[in-house]
Amino acid sequence: MSEGKYSEKEIESFTEDFHRDGFCVLRGHLSPAKMAGWIEAFKPLLEDHIEREGTMQNRGSARYYVTLPFIAPFADPSFYEDEDVLAIVENIVGADFVCCQLASDTPLLGSDFQPIHSDAAPLFPEIPDLVTPSFQLAINFPLVDVTDENGPFEVARGTHTLTKAEGMRRLEAGEIELEPVKLNVGDVMIRDVRGLHRGTPNKSETPRPMCVIGYSRKWQRRPEVSIDIPRAEWEKLSERAQKMMRFNPVIESLEDKKEPEVYQAFAY
């Protein structure tokens, strides 16, 4: 892999943003040419998903979670093995982390506000006031520019360090507020999935796909979002990538994997 774009000091600054707000944004980070390839390859995936599983709207009306196949153009190390992103990820969740998710969330015209939620349950629910360090991250990047009209993600800054009850209390009291995060094609957001957030309605005629690559601490297994890696693709991975992907199933071919999407519970 090539060297990263940012200095060590800049990586530390992004890390500080993350720890303070629960997320950080790298503007104009991804290759426009490579993004164009993702955009074209995604369109038939969304159409096929809606045709096959259009009644399974478990993320709200007219909103679809689509797993991306681990083949070109999505099986691209410049995305899942980006040097800057991985440096920030390591700063947050430690060395020897795992990569466990490659998917997308897309609201269409007719979508609505999601309930305010976190994407992860507490690690120790029997201790309701315990807030742990970050353990699960989402790397988000859109396939179209995000505007006020097409359904921006909204997040409450700093709520990743609060219990959900306390975060909701502060929101309801007006002490903090939900803010839209409008990303353009090429921008990357690294976020703690515990931060309180919601999807908003897409009022446009154009789908608004938001991709996600998931990273977690080395001990966390999330089989509901595992990446099915064809053996031919596995053999192309670098030693570091194979270590990151170690919890994912290696299959002979994507044709061998026909089970429907199993990532049903997503809001906590």
C-alpha cells in the first residue's frame, strides 16, 4: 500500500476530534475515479436487492441495507486498507483490530426519520452506568453528495461517552442537539457506532447510498455482518489484510452463498 496523505500530527488531530465528538471527517480523501466505479457497480445491486427483499424494510420505510460483495470494485485495498484510516482506527481501538463489515445504507424517496439510536448494545448491560472505551467503528463514505434534500445522517456529538439514557435526557433538555453531517463523494467519516444518531428522509428522486466498512477491537466477533470472501480474493490479500479479515468466512465462490441478509437488529 502507498503511504498515507496525513502527517502523524494530523492523524493525532483526527483522533482527538473522534474522542471529543464521537466521529471525525476526512474531506476529499478517496479517489474520485475509484468512487465512480463503486457508484456504477452499486446501482444494479440496489435494484436487485429491492426486487428480491423489498418487503424487508427493517431500517425504516424505503430504506435498504445492502451487503456489498467482496469482488471488484468493492474488494479494493485502497478502501479497506487505507493507511490514514487504519492509523486512526488503531489509535482508537488498538493494534490487531479486525475488519468485519462491507455494506451500505440507502434511503429512497418515501423514507422517514429513523428513531434516535445507537448501533451497538452496551458490552455489560448489567452495569447500566458503565461507559467503556470505543470498541466498534463504522467508516462511512457516500456514493452521492449528501444534501439537505437527500437524507443526511444526523448525530449528537459526544454521546458515544454517555449512556443512552443520559444522551437522550440531554437531547430532550436541549443541552445537545442532532446535527446533519453532509459528506461529499470522496469524504470519509470515522465514527463510534454508539453515538446517538438517526437517518433522515430522502426527499429527492435519487437514492442516497452510504457505504460502511466496519472495524472492531481484536476480540469482537460480529457474525451478523461478516464479509464472505471468495478464496480467489482471499489469496490476493496482503498479510495485514488477511489478519484483519481473519474472522470472516472464506468461500469458494459468491455463488455458494445464498442466505438472505441476517443483520436485522441494528438500533439500540
